[in-house]
Amino acid sequence: MDLLDSIMSKMDKPPIVNDKQKKMLKEQQKAVEEARNKERERLNQFRKHIEQRITRFIQNVSLMKKKFEPMDRVARNIVRDVADIAGLTTYAFGTEDVDRHVMVFKKEYPLTEEELDAYKNGEEWDPEKAKETAFLKEKQQQEDKARAEELKKKPGSSKFIEKYERLVGKETGKESARILEVNKQFGFVRSELKKDKRTIEETLADIRAKKMKKEQEGVDEDETNEWGGSSTSAGPSTGKGSSSEAI
């Protein structure tokens, strides 16, 4: 006996199935197969029922859309498959395992994004309310367009007025905007706010006059110093003359 034979001899042998157990297994397999056949038959009957409902919906010219009751995933797939074959548009809305359902629409139905959004949000579609909402939306767009055109014409003034209306009120905001509007460039000051209101020509003339005055004062000072020196030197000579004459 080699090593493999010794290992095989120590292993547990497969359980022996008797006739009773074999019969039970066959019955279980038969029950499973019967359950599958019943489920298959139920789905076939359900499909036929959905086909009849879809057919009645298509034949009814007054109906453009149809909402089915909440279903599980398998049933919804059957509904959508039948509707697709019939040339309809399908959408599923709602929460899974709660109220998930299928809606079918005829191709000629003018389905809008607003209506789809309403269904997605779990709301009922109201055409009158939708018209009112669309009218308000269009009106708002026109107002925004007119406001944009106004901003293009007067971008600076409108921005300043808008800013100060929010801060300090409408009338005060307009006045503040008018005051600050002129200072659009750095260093620009209105003439009435300047301390020195002379023109450039007047300023240059004053500078030249001051310069000439200063130069004239310098000349007069030099002449005064020169005359003062002459008188001082003449004094002693006069004194000497007097002395010689006295002698």
C-alpha cells in the first residue's frame, strides 16, 4: 500500500443515498420546476394584460399619456418592452420599492422638460400653472434684457447707483453715485475741490515773477554792499587829510 492509498483509506466515504432520499430529491426538483412554470405563466398572462391595456390606450384618441400603477422591476420591464414595441415613449418615476411606476406617452404628445421635472419631483402636471410660470419667466427674461441694455448704455452710473441704493437708500444713493462718479481715474480731482484754482499759465507766470523778484533783490543787496565798502575806505583818507592840514 502506497501513500496515496493510505490517505484515501482514511478519508470519509460519500454518504450513501437510499431510495427514500432519492425520491425526496426528485420531489423537490419537481416542485421547483412547477414554481418556475407557474411564474413564467403568470408573467405571460401579465404581459398579455399589459398588451391589451396598451392597445386600448393607443386606440383612444382622447388620451395622450397613461400612468401605470406602482410595480416591481420585472413588471416595469414588461410594460416598457410592450410600449417600446408599440412605438410609445416611456419613463419611470418614483422611488424603488415605494411608488416606482411607468408612464407612457404617445409620440405626438408635446412632452416638455418642465413636465418631466414635475413628474420627477412627484408633482402632478398642471398646464394652467405651467402657462403662468412660463409667462412670469418670459417677463423676467425681458426685464433682465432691458436692464442689461441699460447697463451697457450707462455702466458706471448704474453700478454706482445700484450699489448705494442697497447701502443707504435710493435718493441718497443716487447723490453719492453722482459725487463719486467723476473720480473714475486714479488721481483725478474736480476743479471745484482743488485748493489752488489757478490755471497752468497763471501758475507759471507767478513762478517767473517770484524768480525775477528774487533775482532783483539779490542785485540790490550786492549794490548796497558795494556802496557800503567805498564809504568805509573813504573815511580814513579824509582823516589823514585833516591831520595834514592841521599840521
